[in-house]
Amino acid sequence: MEKTREECLKLVKEDIKCKHSKAWTLLCFAVLFSIVSAAFIAYYTFNGYMYSGWGAVATYALMFILSTFSIGYISAFIFYYYHDYLSMASEMLEDYQIAYAPVKIIYQYSKMIEKTVFEDKKPSDNYDSEFADSIIVEKPVNGIIEINPAIWKMMRLNSSMIKESVDELKLVRSDLNQITFITLSKSLDIYHQLSEKNWALENDDNPNAKYEDLKLVLRNYKQSLEDYQGIMLNLKRYVYFDIEKDE
């Protein structure tokens, strides 16, 4: 269901309130203390606190200090609310819109590779072995396999898209799960993880890899894809321009 900007902005504001809950709690106490202290000061000012003993004088002084602190905190909070809170919520919401596009691209294309390999069938518990056996040209020779050139090209394209998307993610706020997205994206970059070793050892971009290395990369790929989907769907809660359904 499509959300309006106002609905998404409300969610962002609620999140900020949760993160700064102590500040909002102190505001409640400040309002309460200011009311109590003002009532106390007004009462003793009207009735003459000097005739009630030094205890009343000390209490009056304490209430005066409490009233000053409370009013000062309320004033500072009002400044924070209009100068920082409202602008922060608006900026965060726009960053969510910016971040969602590259995140969605990474997930959808990574998911497309999985669907291509499994031909839309549900993967078994032996995900890494089944995935690996589906993309190799022939059985391992001395532990080395050759990945299907067509799949290798898809992985290379995905690697390029991940790199561009990660560069875009670096432009948004660091408190939007940015580091988590970038870390998981690297685990989804099968091409980069396998080709880096080939470039280092053979100075060549070939689709060969150790069978066990491939299985390890694919094992991490499966877990990262699941984790990525979870945080992507959480990010989508704050998006108001996207109306497509994600699987």
C-alpha cells in the first residue's frame, strides 16, 4: 500500500523521539516542575514567605532555582524542536528516498541471479552445493571448477551495479544502516570475491575458482541476501514514492 509523505515523515519523527527519548522525558519533567514551582512561588509571594520561617525561605529559593532550570530547559527544547528536530526529520526522510533506490537495485539483481540459477525453484537445504553445481561447466578437476560464462557475465554486471550503488549509499546519512547495507552488498558481490583472487594470482579475469571457495562465497551470499531483504523492507517503511511490490 502506497504511503503519503506525511505518513512516512511521522514514522521518522517517531524514530527520532525513540532515539532521543531521554530528552523528551526530561521535557515532561521540566513542564511539571515549572508548573509546581510557579504555583509554589505564587502562593508564597502572595502570602508572604518571610512569615513562615527559614524553612519556607529555603524551599522558596529551591523552587525558584527549579523554576529557572525548567524554563531554561523548555526554552532550549523549543529551539531544538524548531531548529534541529523538524529539519532533521525532513532531511532523514529525503535520505531514505535516496538510499532506497540503490538498495533495491542491488537486491533485485542479486535475487534475479538466484532465480536464474534455480529456475524459480525453491532452493534445498544444500543451497551452496546446489547453486555451485548449477553454474559450473563440468565437474571439479583437482578442486578447480569453471563457472558458466553466461552466469559469470551476470555476476560481473551485478558487481558493477553494486559498486555504483554503494557509491550512492555513501552520500546519505551514516545513521540509515549505511554500513550494514555496504557490508552486505560486498557479500552479494560473488564476482568480486572470486575474481580478486584470480587477478592477484594469475593477473587474469577468468571464471575459474576452487570449488570449496565458491561454496563458501555462495553460503555467505544466501545469508546476506536474506539479511539484505529484511533491512530493505524495513527501509521501505519510510519510502513514499515506490509503489512496486517487493518479494
